[in-house]
Amino acid sequence: DRTQLDRELHALSRQNTVRMFKLNTGVDEHGIMLTQDYTGAVQHAAAMAVRRQQQPQDSSAGSEPGQQGEGHDAAVHAGARGGSAGIQGTGTASETSGAAPSQQQPYQAAA
């Protein structure tokens, strides 16, 4: 039997409002992100990869081995714009669905 929360969460997932991820911890743990935040984080990561490919090789000479760059920051801050809303409550589809992915603003990591 699923609880009411489980049923609502799976309904939001089927409506493409939230994304659920199985965490690689070895136990049955999951992460939840609003689809809008997920697509923003993916778009930001893709834009960063393109920028890195376009930069000359010598531009990375100033970074030291083991130093974490923007890619790490993007992963750490993924969902910072509203990811906690996906954890605090399920909301309604009209509250959380937002615009279509092609109409969304690009993700900007918090400073």
C-alpha cells in the first residue's frame, strides 16, 4: 500500500512536474527535484561544457589540480532556485509546472 504522499508524488512525476532520482547509497533512498529546476541545471551544465570547449587550452593554466570549478558549483546548487519546494510539499501541478522547457530561463547558480 502506498501512502497518500506516495500517490501524490507519483502523480506529479507522471505529470512531468517533478523528477525522482534513486540515490546511489545502497539503500532505497530517492531525491526529488522540480522538473523546471532539473531542466535548468541540465541546460546550464550543457552551456558550461560548450564554453569550456570553446576556450583555448591555456585559459585553464591558472587552475590547480584538485580545484573544483563551475561544474561542481552547478551540481551543488542544482535546484537552489526552488528545489526545496519539491521536498517541503508536493504542491499542485498548476503551482509547480511552470513554462515548457524551451521557454524557461537558463539556470543561474547562487553566488
